[in-house]
Amino acid sequence: MWTLWLLWLSSISRSSAKGVKSKPKVWSSQTTIVDDEIHCPDYSSFAYSNHTPASVGRFQLSYQRPAPACRTFNLSEVEETILTMKRTIRDPDLFRLFENCFPNTLDTAIAWRGKGDGEHGKKNEELTFITTGDINAMWLRDSANQLQSYRSLLRANTSSHSLASLFRGAINLQARYVAAHPHCNAFHAPSEADLALPFTSGMSDYITPSPEPSAVFECKYELDSLAAFLQLSHHYFVGTGDAAFFGKHRWLEAVGALMNATADLLGGTYNRDGSVAYSSYLFQRTTSSAYETLGNGGLGAPAREGTGMVRSAFRPSDDACTYQLFVPANMMFSRYLGLCADIVDKLGRRAMASSMRRFSASIKAGIEKYGRVNHRLYGKIYAYEVDGYGSHNAMDDANIPSLLSAPMFGYVDRNDPIYLNTRRFVLSKDNPYFMFGPVINSTGGPHVGPGMAWPMSLIVRILTTDDDAEIVDSLKQLLSSTNGLGLIHESINTHDETVWTRQWFSWANGLFGQMILDLRERKPYLLTLSYQ
């Protein structure tokens, strides 16, 4: 039987309306002080407005950093990086966009930091609650990617005021979430934070297994969310060399939980005798959007048994999969499951590490057997989704993991022939979700809909190419499409830069900063050019 769970959501689609056309008003960037008490502006409103001083370039981009006293986490390494990049980036608009975007998660989205109280988690366990920006909840995927922006600055540090502490706190909190609810994607603040749950409008979700509503904000099973937890863990391990940390709290328990959950979802829809197989996850939502729920009584579309790939009910956009063998998430999960086996080895759990490596290899073999298809124009490419029966979805979506982003997380080399074929397809009009027009040209997706291109995809395009002309063109599009606000939006109308969604999207902001730092290492001369 299904379990009925009433889940109160503050934003079902994680987006604002499909585009609000308006002229931003001018605000002061200063805080107000009343009776010696600092009053910080709400950043949702702050980011929707222009602030002085504007950049001195053609686009006159707004300054979007809150005053230091209103920033949610101040880190000297980030401020030093911004000062260094001011000397490196010659174009004033490009520097302004970096200056606003790179610190955005630290400036605005570290909603709470603290320690476990011994009742809900181990005493003195570091915890970091990171919101997406404009939604007061912590997505596993978003928060992992938000911290990834600062990976190049990560060093071993035991201080509770360090970047390493932020990583440890996020990993500990994600481990707590995954250990208890491995099928869920977004969570409320921990009880230790004593933060009020968001006041929301109601919606009925029918979910198996039933999540705990005081802990879970949304319970869409997304394979990439579990991959993101492993990615964040691996990044901390590589940056600090601190393997002992992973044995202190609930990390091993969380890895065991995700291994069990994903192993359960290796199976197909049918048993060998034709009966419908038991599914460890079901999801139905009362909604007018087909992408917000699963068909077939919460099962989703049928998937074939024995492919080696793990089913995923939803995509990283939080949209339902058309076919549940979602290739990019399987790529990412396979990659980081194998890498995190090294951490488990360091903790002396060799049998578990060997199991992780075997699982990783079997998923990769399944991708290479079932996830490749022959396209009549582009040859052999990776499909976005398959079902194992022969049906496939030839498209790409802007959200990461995507097919375009596969080299970013190390699944393939950017010069791999099949990836290059896939890339040519993804960035062409033959991809049904490649949006094009005079303002911006990049992939979008059904989450916001046709005609709305996602700047995130342009950033990924830069991070996965060595072509200077392609990079320069993409940077120009990013600079010219912020509507003067100087932040990276979720999506932008390809024919009207004043129509966009989400003024405060920390993941995309951080990804832009990460990309600029990548160019500093790979192609520093491009940062000396004018983009006017």
C-alpha cells in the first residue's frame, strides 16, 4: 500500500514564474542601523534591484554583494582571490560579474552553522545548512555544487571558521539526511538550528517509503543527488587528505544506505514471470504538470531488468524522467562511487570498498552497452535516457549532471570521440531543448520550458572546451544577458533579456566563479581581453 504523506512545499518548481518583465529599481547597497542593531535587507529583494556603484563597462552591471556585516560567512581566502582577479581580469563588466557571483553562496546562503546536540546527531559534530538561495531548504545536489565553487581554495584546517569546516559540516549534515532518507532530494534545517519551517501552501504527495516531514522538504528520488553527496565527500578528501574525518560520524552509514537504495533500484519493472516487480520507491503528486509526478501508479515508465544501470525517478532539474535509466546521473554516480572507495579503504573497510568498485564498474559497463545510440546525423552518441528495451531520449538538459558536463566530473575525456559527437548534437538545433535567439543560445529544459535558455549550460560549455572562439562567444552572451543585475539567472528568454527566472540562484553564480578561476589556469590570456 502507498503511504500518504502531506508535504508542505514553499516552491514546487524551484523557479519563480516563467519570466517577469520589469525594470529593476535602484536601492542603496548599505544596511540600516537602528538603535545600534544591524538590519540586513532580504536578499531576494536585494538581488532583484540595481545597486551602486555600477561597473564602468558597457553593461553597467549592478554591485550585488551585501555589506560585510550581512554576509552569512566571511572567508579571507575568497576576498584575497577577488582582489587577485581584479588585477587579472581587464574587462570591468567581466570582473563585476565575477565579483558578485563567486562569493554568492558564502555571502548569502550559509543559513546556519553549528554542532550536533548529542540527541539528533553526535555531540560536537560540525553541521552546515546551505540553502539554494531563494528557497529555504538544502538540496543535496545544489549544496554540493555550491561548495564545489571553492574547491580550489580548500586546504586542511581544523578551525571552525575555515572553509574546511564548512565542507565538513555540509558532509555531516548530508550524511545524516542520506542515512535516514536516501530517496529524498531536499531537506529542512536540522533540529539543532531551531529554525522555523517555511510557511507554505499545501500539496499532497503519495510516497513510498514515507519520509519524515519535519526533516524532509521534498522527496523526489534523484540518483544524481546521491552522486552529489559522494562528489562533495571526494572533493573534501582530495583537498585536505583528511580520511579520518569520514570515520567519525555517520558517513559510512550514509554510504551503506545509498548502496542499498541504489542496489534495490537496479531491477526492472517486471519479474521474469511477467508479474510486476516490487519497487522500493513510489511517487505520486496531485499536480497539473506531467513532470512533477510519476505515471503507472507512481512507478514511472517501465525499465528493463539486467542493464547494470540504476533507475532514477527524477532528473537534476527535479523533473520526472521520461525513461528511468538516466544516463548522466549513472555516469556521475559510477564515477564518484569508485573514487569514494579510496576513502573507505583508508578507513579499513576493504570489503565495502571492493563492493563499491564492483558496483561502479558494472554501472559503467551498463552505460556503455545500453546508454549509447546511433544518431542518423551525429553517429554514435550518448542518449540522455534509455529504458533498456530500445527506447531512448535524444536530448540534453541544462542541469548538471548533463551529457554536456560529463568531462567535468571525469566520466569521459573532453576529446573522447563519442563525447564529441554527443556534444555536437547537444549544441545543435537537433537537440529539442537547445534554445536559440539573439540574446542567448544554450540548452534549457522542460523545467522552465521552451524559449528559456539556461546560462548554466553556457558556463558548462566553457568548462568543457579548449576552443578560444567558443569560450569568447559564450562569455559575451553571459555578460550581455543579466538584465544589468550582474548575477547569473536560472533561465533567460532567448529573445528578451528582461524576461528571466530566479534573481538569486547561488549554484549558478558559484559555477560562473568556478569557471573564471578555471580559465585563469587554462587560458589566462582570455581574461585580459575586452568583452565590450
